[in-house]
Amino acid sequence: MTHGTSSEDWGGTSITEEGDDVDAIGARRTHGRRRGGRLATVGAAAVLLCSGQLLGGHAAQAADCPAPIRTVLDTTPATADRTVALTFDDGPLPQNTPDVLDVLRSHGVNATFFVRGDQAAAHPDLVRRIVAEGHAVGNHTWSHPDLSQVAPAARVDQIERATQTIERATQTVVDATGSQPCFFRGPFGIHRDPAIAGLAWDRGMTVVDWSLDTRDWSSPPNPSPAFQQEIIDRATSPRTAHPIVLMHDGGGYRQNTVAALDDVISYYASRGYTFTDPLGRAFPGSPGRGGTHVVQPGDTLSAIASGYSATWREIYQANRATIGPDPNVLQVGQRLTIPGAGSGGGGASPPPASGSTTHVVQPGDTLSAIASGYRATWREIYQANRATIGPDPNVLQVGQRLTIPGS
């Protein structure tokens, strides 16, 4: 979502936004095109989370997307005491995206990438790496036009071409059909008009805005410690406990963003924030992460565990007094303590820290549910058993013996 004055990177309509205003929380207002103001979406989003919208960012990439929240998200739903969604627009670009991914990986943190279809078509290997490393992917149209200035049919084409390209690029990573983007963000933040947002909602995508604009799209074309500090300051000034941070890995020179990212991540990690996707779903696999989870409609202990470094048994043991005798009965709004990795109290035969063990598929098992009981992600289990499972990770056969790799 580059907002600079140059239009040379865009395949669609060029926009000049050098006169944009900034509101009190660092979000830009685009010459009056941002209609309706910011919505108080946290409560509404939490209420609208349905049974499909469970924690577990990895699994969400292989399965159908959760039913979209039919309002524009400025902040994440309050699924934990403190959450933050890091988002990157306009990529992927070879000059920037690998470096962003390297920094995220070094911290064990995941983010959401709103990719342009034309860039995904040009660099499918980078889209595959984004998905393979557990990040979420969003639709940022095909060529980044101002959707308010194109015909309705062209809007549809912009969105659908981007989705199809993302799915094709990720077929070899996820399954035969590829990764469906669960999120949409309009270029220049022009997505509040129901005629635009409705196109995304009708295609199963939640529309995502932001609460913190780092304005890294205005970067000078060279390293600038002063500008890097501006990015850090804007990214780490939340007015809410559930910010969505806007950054860029495409659209121009973004090495100042890369240089600032370490400090941005450290700020939130040191203050106990859980890194989530825009729906507040925690990404699995963050080492040693504990904290608090607020039960949402449709949550189960297995689904909650898939988003943390804990098994469902560990969560149940830590919250038995709150939950009661039946671990299958949770109350919406309950606050559950999530123990950190290795806290004990897990299943009868905890998997070894290294090596592997075997799981026999039971009726109702899914890879996500199986993974929640072990120190492995569903992707790791699928990769270790692809020859047994076949091309579709959602189809398991009762009685199949799956190798569970050590973490």
C-alpha cells in the first residue's frame, strides 16, 4: 500500500498522496476518501467470531477461511490481553521480502503479507516461502489501483485475479488447491465503501485496515537511521492493546523498514503481546509462549492449544478450577491461563523433545487437532506423512499411523 508520489511501480491507476493527513494514532486520512471514520470493531469482531474462527494460523492456510467479519478491522479482536498484528503490503519483492522474512524468523514471529497479484505472479517463490514459514497471506488486488476510480467489473477482476494467483503460487506448499487468502486490504486503504468491502466479504475475506501507520512508504531511497527511528516510533505508539501495524515490503526501497523491524518486534515481545493475524488468531510454534486467552464462540481446548506452545491437556490442567470437570464445556468470555512450553501436565505419554513418535488416526481427528497434542505443527506432521496422507491434508483415514516429528 505504497503512498509515495512515484507511480512507476504500479500497473494500475497512479495516485499521489503527499498531502495526506495523519490522525492521533498515526493513521493516514486520504483526502477525504476514507469514509465513515474508524469503527469500534473489537467488541463486534469478538462477538462475530464463529466456530470456524479458531486460533491456529497455520491450519487456517490449508482449510477454508473463517467466515469473514463483515466490518472493517482497525484492531484485532481481543482474543488475549495484548495482541499485535504486524502487516506488510505491496510485495513480494526480492529486494525486500527475503530480508523481512529473515528478521521475522530470527524472532520466531509471524506476520500477515498483503500481496499484489502481479508481484505474486512475478515472484511465486517468495509467496511460497511466506506461506511455508507460517505467515498469513492477504489479497491486495492485482495491480494496486484506486478501486474507487475503476468500474465495478474491473474491481471484481482485480480481486479475483490476485486470489487465483496466490492459490496457484502456493499449491506445492499447502495442497493441490493452494492457499486461499483470508484477508483483503484495498490499495491506499480504500476499502470502506460497501461496494468494495462487499466484494471481499462475498469472497470469504475479512477486510483489514490498521491502527498504526508507520508511513514507511515515504522512505528515502537510501539507508536513514533517522527515518528508521521514525518507523519505530510510529509502530510502537499503540492507543489500544490490540493494534494492527502497517508496514511495507514492496513498492520501493524498504531497507529502512527491515532495519527498524528488530526494535518493533522487541517492543511488543518485551511487553507481553501475542503476535497474531488480523483476526486475533495466534500463530502456532512461538517458543515458550504463555499468557491469557479469552474464550471466543466456537473455541475448544484443542483449537486453542493449536495456537500456543501447549497441549490441550496442559491448558485444562492449568484451568481446571475455572473450566470445571468437563474439558469440553467452555464459556464464552472465560479467561484461561496458557502455560508456556514444557510446563508439564500434558498427555499420558508426552512426545520426546527430539526424534519422533507415532499417532494412530482416530475418528474426528484433523492434523490441527493432532498437532495440538504434540510439539509439532500440523505442517510438520503433514510433510512427514505426505506419502501416507496424500495430496489433501484435510483427508485422513481412521487407523492411519502417522509419524510425529520431534520439534
